[in-house]
Amino acid sequence: MTEGNDPGVGEGGPAAVPPPRGLVSVILATYNERENIGEMLDRIFLHISAPVEVIVVDDDSPDGTWQVVAERRDPRVHLVRRTRARGLASAILRGIMESRGEILGWWDTDMLMAPERAPAMLAVLADSDIAVGSRYVEGGGDERHPVRVWTSRMLNRLAALVLGQGVRDYDSGFILFHRSVLDTCVPVPTGFGEYFIEFIYSCRRRGLSVTEVPYHLTDRTGGISKCNPSVGGFLFTGMRYVFRIAVALVRGGP
């Protein structure tokens, strides 16, 4: 396991030796996820049978999430502890820079059911460029706080109406894709969840295939949510998402 403090590519970047064939890179951007990170890592290694590496990009969590990861001393886990940079989208881009897999992706650390759905998503990549875990296709669902569910549904309906492209869950944040996708599209490293809307829209606009795989999103049982279920907070968040939808439409994605 390696650790880097610099917000750019720091110590312990990708190894010089070639990665295992078929390697899957899973990026986990963490902040105050001490209660969830251990179980998430265990589930990833249990449910993904292919060779897998996990890149944990932690924004110097006050609860010591990075310490929990470091203490595992697992060679399959690469820890990047950022002490000067902050933000979900930039953490994901850092994880992409550190990754070596032929297939890569990410999801939130509190989405403890995600690793169980990863095999189904990997299977659809035989015929698709990108697999997205979707709450809004048949078989999917969202069981979080009602305010969060309502906000997400409204934003996705707006994105589907404005952007089209046949995508049902534009702000999923749960994705696996072939590394070759990065030759065409790279996530914009700004924002919280709205970066995902631009990324998926850009991929579809540029001819990449996206397959949505159903999954159920449940509310977190541990850790600290970055989004408080308040109407005011979600109105502010919703305005940011609406702005990014408009930006994606104007420039055709990143």
C-alpha cells in the first residue's frame, strides 16, 4: 500500500510492472467514512472475482478514514491521502490518474450494496462501453430520505428532458467502463455529484454506448452524510445541478 499527500500525482503512483490482465480499478473518494470503508473493501474483494485494485482517495478525514485503510496493509489497496485538495470530482480524477485497470469505475463508500451489482455491470461491458448503476430502470429503486429521493427524481427528469440520450439515471455516481472511454471523455474535476451528468452526457454525445443496470440505493447506516436532508440544502444543491445541466447542453459535455 502506498500513500501520497500531494494533490497531484504523488508518491506511489502506478507501478512500473504491467498490471494483471483484466484488472479492474475501483476508485473510492472518501471523507469521514471510517464506519463504512472496511466493509466496503471486504465486499469489493468478495464480489469482484477479476483481479482488482482499489484506489482510496481520502481528503484527510478528521475521523481517520485514511488510517483505517493504511492499517489494512493490503497490496490490492492504494491509499492517496490529500491534505491540500478537496472535492468529490477532483478526488475521482486523482483516482483515475493513479489507476492501472483495463476497466475502471467508482461509487460512493456508503453504497454498501454496490459491489454485489458490480458483476452484473462487468458482464454488460462485453457489449457496451459504459455500465451505469441505475435506480430508475426496471428493477432499481431509491430508499433514502424522501427529500433526497424527490430531489433526485426531479433532477433526473429535467436532465432527461433537456439532455435526452436515453439515460434514466444521470446523477447515479455508480459506474464501470473500459479505459478506452478516457480517450474520448474525461470527467470535469469540479463539483459534487453534478460532474456525473456532464460526463455521461458527453459520452453519449460522442457515440459511446451506455447500459443502465438496475440497483437499489439505500440510506447510509454509518458515517456522516455530506448532504443533510433539508429543503433549503437541497434547493441549493438542485440549483447547482440545474446549472451544470445547462452547461452540458451548451458545450456538449466536457
